Amino acid sequence: AVEQLKAGERRYKAVVAATPQVVWTTRADDPAAGWWADLTGQSAAEAAGLGWLAAVHPDDRERVRAAWAEAYAARTRYDTTYRVRTRAGGFRHYAVRGVPLSDAAGNLLEWVGTLTDIHDRTRAEE
């Protein structure tokens, strides 16, 4: 059983490494974790709570905040697209998905998701 668990963990790590997307996890109470800082340059203090929304394009911000609030409250999948100000200073388009994970009692533990850069595709469509 231990060997099967280790083999499953190796496969999981290989899948994450092979995907072109950012695969992220975050605590239930902190939607902006280290991966967000790497992308945007925001410090943990700046991104705390809903501070991460400051890196979202102003035209997308309210829609993104509402989508996050709805998914968080209902414990349902978070699935949206928006523009993010990157560490380099420009905005890029991303598709973001997150799934809540709860314990047996229904307490929200963390979110697991993906962040996909769709900037070039979005610009081509425009």
C-alpha cells in the first residue's frame, strides 16, 4: 500500500510538471498564495484577504470579486477569465479554475486549481 501511494504521488508530480498551466493550491482563507506573488509581484501582505484583486484589471475586478465570493460562499467551482497585471507591469489574460476541498464535516480546507495563460489566443480572437 505504501509503494502504491508513493507511485501515485510520483505520477501526480509528473502530471503537474508536464502541464503548461500553473497548478495551484491555497488555504481556504487565503486565495492569493506564493504562486500569485510569483506572477504579480504582490507581497503576501499586499495580496492578503481580497488584496489580490488589486492586480486584476480594473475593468474585470468587480466581476472577478463577485465570482470568487459566490464560489467561496457556495463551495462550488471557481471558473472565470480575467486580466492580471504581471510582475513585468503589463496585463495578460488568464483562465482560472479552482475547486474547493472540504473535510468529512464539510469544513473548507483549501482550494486546488489551475491558471492558464490565454493572452495570445484572446488577442488573436479580438
